[in-house]
Amino acid sequence: MFWVLGCGAAVAVLSTVFHASLLKISVAVLFAAVVLRIGYGAIGGLAQPVPEPPDPGELRKVKLTYRCTLCGTEVRMTMAAAQEPEAPRHCMEDMELLTPIE
């Protein structure tokens, strides 16, 4: 609430100093507040800590085989955190699933 009162006082001072209309300065102050709020929100979102890896006991046994479509490299996945994990990447592309998920 004090922030709003401070902004009102700032608008009044700016209007007398720069001889601009109160509407223009109010819109400019409101726009600056919105931009700062969005910026702080974006930076705050980046500051979230990385989630902890799952405990070794929480890993599930899977038997999936993937193949790289570019070079033909095959990979067998035996443990994963999820029952249907995302495909690994090789040669900068997602690998193709050979074994169906049961």
C-alpha cells in the first residue's frame, strides 16, 4: 500500500518537473512496474534449485533397446526413473525405440 502512495507522489513530482501530463507519467510508471515484476519473476524462476535425483531404490527395471537413425548405434536401457522414459539422444537426434514398451 505504501508503494502505491510512493508512486503517486513520484508521479506528481515528475509531472511538475518535466511538464508532462499526469496520464502519460502514470502510464509510464505502471508500465515500468509491470516490466520489473515480469523480470523479477523470470529471474526468480531461474533461481529454483535443481531437483534431487531419485534414490537408487526408486529406479525401475526396464529392458528397452534404442537405435540411432543416423549412425546405427544401439543402446540397451536396463534401469530408469520412469516406466516409460524419454528416448536418449545420439548424434544430436532422439534415438528410435526398437523394443516395444510392455
